[in-house]
Amino acid sequence: MAQAELNAANEDLAQIRESVRALCAKFPGEYWRALDRERAYPTEFVAALTQAGFLAALIPEEYGGSGLSMTAAAAIMEEIQASGCNGAACHAQMYTMGTLLRHGSAAQKARWLPPIASGELRLQAFGVTEPTSGSDTLNLRTTAVREGDHYIINGQKIWTSRAEHSDLLLLLARTTPREAVTRRSDGLSVFLVDMRLAQGAGISINPIRTMMNHATTELFFDDLRVPAENLIGEEGQGFRYILSGMNAERILIAAECIGDAKWFIAKATGYAKERIVFGRPIGQNQGVQFPIARAYAQMRAAELMVGAAAARYEAGRECGAEANMAKLLAADASWAAADMCLQTHGGFGFAEEFDVERKFRETRLYQTAPISTNLILSYLAEHVLGLPRSY
């Protein structure tokens, strides 16, 4: 990229970041604290992001989206978190639609992408994980059996977040029995389920209360009829389609973690300057300074990895290792920064009004989801370092 193009791209990114910050300023801590108490969904915040076009960042302009790069999308999610907001309420729309965009037919893209881009429809739910299989996706038991021009779906999903607030669900189900396939990864298919038609007619949703306000649920499918035209790509190739979208998921959530880390570092730094104990600001003490400085250094290192992963993704290069490392390092950085920030605030860190305890709970999730850090380490050990497969 020529220097002039690089300068223009950096200027565009700066404008995007400024716009996201301005929008988030309308949703301060009081807004999120009120929602957290009631475990309520941030409808107004998601609507504002949609209206501003931020959730359509990766959808091409021909379908009504912004047609932005992965770097720009990552910047959007980072700034949301750095502003003290919670992008988990809507981040799935950024990466789930990639399966439709990359593997859907021309008719499917023309039908679904424009209303997703405009906000007329929400694609926020992603049905993959099951109670009996967890991260062992190839052992999922939800089935989809072809009957004429429909598939009949039966089974269960868990940790399907935002299902109550989504119009569409991206669903992975088994279309060929496992014992009838040659490769373990065959026989799984992806469907776009219109939940506006499905609720009460084959699908039921049960909310799951968790330690953070994450709007997650379990889903039950009982002879759910899905039109065959809603099958994305080829039958039996769904696992490959899902995997292709996971790199985007890892990069975007890593960017969120960077934003969280920046919020914690700024919060701790400000408090350490203002809090006076024994006649001096606590930030004058190296015992307080050093953890903040270490968290900053850790965040900056992870930030570089996120940028490298996004650049490889944009260039169309293999980026599985980079995307996984970005998520691992950024999640570690955000959790270290959260722990540091809580410790810096002492007892006040546990008080609701400081927002630290809320963000502390929210960022802890990314040590576990959407993929455990231990599974990332297993991936790196096997696929990058060539060590024997552990599972």
C-alpha cells in the first residue's frame, strides 16, 4: 500500500473510532448498570449501532452494508468496549453473516443481506454448542432430515446467546448419521432459520441466567420445519463453513478484549492519580504503578497480534494461527487488566457505581468463550508446533 493510501486508511479508521466513541457516550455507566440489575437486553444501544451502520460493517455495499475491512470492524468493537459499553449484545452479527456471505447462494444473499444490513432483520444467534458435546462440535446430536422441500429438525442447543432478540438463527445440524460418513467432519449442514416463524412451531427458548448480563439461552427443536432453500451451501459441508467464519469471530472478540483492557487501564490510572491515602496519590507508589504499567505493556503486545491477524484475514491469507493467538493473548490481557483494576480500586472496585465489577464479570467470559484458551493452546501445539494430537 502506498503511503498516501495508508494515510487515508488511517484517517478513515480514526474517524470511525471517533464516531463510535460519540455514539457510546450516549450510553454511560448508569445505562448499563440499570440493565445489569434486571438482566435486560440493551435494545436502544443495539438500535443506535444498527442505525449508524456499524453492525453492517462487513456486509458489501452492494447489499446495503458498509463494505469495511476487518481492521475497521475490529476498531468498531474495540471502541465499544473501551467506552465502557458491551458489544456482546450484538457482536455476533458481525461474524455470523460471513457464513451466508461466503457460502450462501446469490438468491440467499440477495434475500437476507439487505434487510440484515438495514436493521430490518437481526442475525444475532448462532446455534452450534450442545449440552452433551460442548466444544466437540463433531459429536453434536441435533438432526435435520430432508422431507420433500423441507428439513425436519430435532435436538437441542445451549449457550445460544441473543436468541430471544434475534430474527434469524444460524444453525448447525447433522444431516447424515455419523456412522455413515467417511470423515468425522462430514455430514453436518448449516441452515438459516427464521425464528419469527419458528417460535411456538417447533422451537422453544429458555433463558439461562449467568454471572453477567449476556442474554444466553438453550433451544429445543421439536419437528421444526425449515425450507430446503434455507440450507446454506452444500448439504454435509456445514462444518467447513462454520470453521471459515471462526477466524473472524476470534479476531473481533480479541479486539473487544483489547477495548476492555484499555478501559480497565484508563480507569485504574485515573483512580490512582486521584485517590489520596497517607497524604499522597496511591499512583505514586510503585506497588500500584507497576501492575498498571505491566497491564499496559501486555495489552499493547496483544494489540499488535490482533492487528496482524486482521491484516492476514483481509489479504485472504491463512490466519488460523494468528486469529487464535490474537484471541488468546487479548483475552489474557483483558483479564489481567481487569484483575489489576479491581485491585487498584480496593473495596470501591466491588461497588456497582464504579462499573469495575460489571466489566470484570463481562471480560472474564472470554477466557472460556467462544473458545476456551486451553483449546487454543491445543490448536497451536498440534497445528503450529507439530506436537501429537491431544484430543
